[in-house]
Amino acid sequence: MQRRTILAAAVLAATLASPAGLCAGEHGTADEAKTLCEKAVAYLKQNGPDKAFAAFNDPHGAFIDRDLYVFVRSLDGNTVAHGANAHMIGHTNLSLRDADGKLYNQEMIDLATTKGSGWVDYRWVDPADKKIEQKSSFIEREGDYVVGVGFYKQ
């Protein structure tokens, strides 16, 4: 029952997060995800949270590229920016599990606080084909925030 609930939540989140016009084969790469994350961190440093979060949340802005988008969480897990799903903002999702039951958001916070940056692998619904796929997010800590961008491994 719990696995079904997790999968239903994943499908709903992926459907809501699906960028308009995304088709199979239009995925970003690991290098592009990392570059976009680093660009977002630099923007946050230069412009501060209010301006940066507004830019990251803009569905037509410079921080969305195909299925790549910026998300930001505070160190307590609260989502403060989400380029693909504004409904996630204001929610603390440390208990959210991937398709295999992994607490991937908690792992992102742990990685950010211990190493500062790196990759977190998990399985999530791909908005292009609605199938559970391997996903990896590059995250980087900036002050009290964890900035991330994920890509689907194809």
C-alpha cells in the first residue's frame, strides 16, 4: 500500500512538473545539470534569495532547459524554489521517498552539510514517458540552502 502511494505521488509530481512540449530524447545531460546548478548558485550569491528564487521559479526563465530545472531547499528540507512545480514550494519533504523507498531529499541535505556538493541518485517518474527512471541530481550548498538540478539517466 505504501509503495503504491509513493508511486502515485511520483506520477502526480512528474505530471505537474512536465515541461510543455517535452518529448522523449529531449533530456538534459549530467554536464548540463551540473552547469545549470553552478549557474544558479552563482546567481543566488550575486543577487540574494528573493531575486534568485523568483528567477528559479519562472517557468519561462533562464533556469529551465528542457527537463532540467533548479530546485532549492533550506537545510531543514523546506522547498523554497522549484522550477518545475510551484506547488512544492513551502513544503518540507524530507520524508518523501523515491520508487525504491529511498529518502533522497534527506540524502541531499546530508550530502550538502557534510561535503558541500555532489550527486544523489534515485528513481523517479520521467515526465516524458511517465515511466520510473534512474535520476541523478547535482546539489551544492550555498549558505543555508541546497541548490540542485537533476537529469534522467538514459
